[in-house]
Amino acid sequence: MWNYIEKVDWCKVYHHFLGMKHKALELQVSYFGCDAFDISYSWRRWQDHAGLSLEITLLGVRCAMSLYDYRHWNSVENRFYFSDEPEPSGIGVNGYVEEQYFEALKRCAQKHCLDEDYLHRCEAAFVEHQIESARQQALYAQWEQDDKKPFQPKHPINWANVKYAKQGKKYKKYAVQCLSNGDIEITEFRTKYRLPVKDVAGLFDLYDNKGRLVSQAKEYREDEYEI
């Protein structure tokens, strides 16, 4: 029975019933043991994999559903990429080079009868993509160097006085405990996470048992870390 189910092309099935092309439907049920109850949704437009998502968590069991367009978004042309249209991010993958990319662009322009400025717009976008890629590579290299440096808090944190943590203005609270090896244990519902002090100080606002603020995450965030 299961072998028969695996052989079914479910994409064609729901495309037939939904009457929509380029759409994918994903259903997922998983157990994380984190949240007792949570519900969230999103509607993404004008981007890669645009579509609707819904997640409901009850007693650590998460049920997620997504109905989205599996194409990538061409921000230069303000439309989805054609199936045969190359993307700059593909350059360097599996030996794919710039010459192949621009040749594919020319074939795409001819096939879809695109306007005469299409190739010029793509060339300008390619240059911007290369500059941004170089910037991100330098940023990641800087992150690696910073991670190797010992963490120096801007002000002393008495971890014995820290009872719980929150992320910004969210209601959810996380229990906090300092471990013997110097890491911090964050407890979310039934799940425990071990994190370095630097990560905890940069991600969470910390409070004592009377609800007084001990440390704010924004004090440890640097502008140069923004991608």
C-alpha cells in the first residue's frame, strides 16, 4: 500500500483539483516539545516561494501547512523567473560560469520576446549581485573572527540573579540557569537549550525574580552585523 502511495505524483493530483500551476502544498506534523500553545501565519508576496503559511502548536506538537509558488522572484523584472531563465546565484555552482549565464540570458530573451533593454538590466543586476556577494563574504569572515574572541560584557551580569528571559516585547518567558561550564541553559516548555553567554546576552532581555530588567539584548547588537 505504502509503495503505491509513494509512486503517485501528488503534484499533478493537487494541481488538477486546485486548478493552479506552479503551486506546491506542504503538510508537516512534528514534535518539538517547546511551546504549550502557539499559532502563527504569514502571507508572503513578491518574493521566492510566495504564498500562505499556517502553523499551530499544541503541547509541543506542531502542525504546519504551506501553499506557495515554488518559483523564485525576479526582483529586477518584478515577476517570477521563467523556468528556463538563469539566476545570478547559480554562477559558481557545479562549474556553472558567467559565460554560460549570459548565453542563457540571450536564449531566454529570444524565446520569450523580451524587450531590448532586458539584457542591460540583467547585466546591471549581475554587477550588484557580485558586489553584494563580496560584501557578505567579508561580513561572514568578520563574524568568524569575532566568534573566536573572548566575550566581554559591557556591564557585569550576575547570572545567579537572572531568573527568566524574553525576546523583546513578546509575552513568552524562558527560564534561565547558569551551568558549571559557563554556558547558559534556556528552558522553553519541555525543551532545554545550551547557549554561550554571548548568544544569550545578544538574543534575550534578562530579568530577575521580581521582573526587573537586568540586561537588554540591544546593548549587545552591533550595526555591522546586519546582513
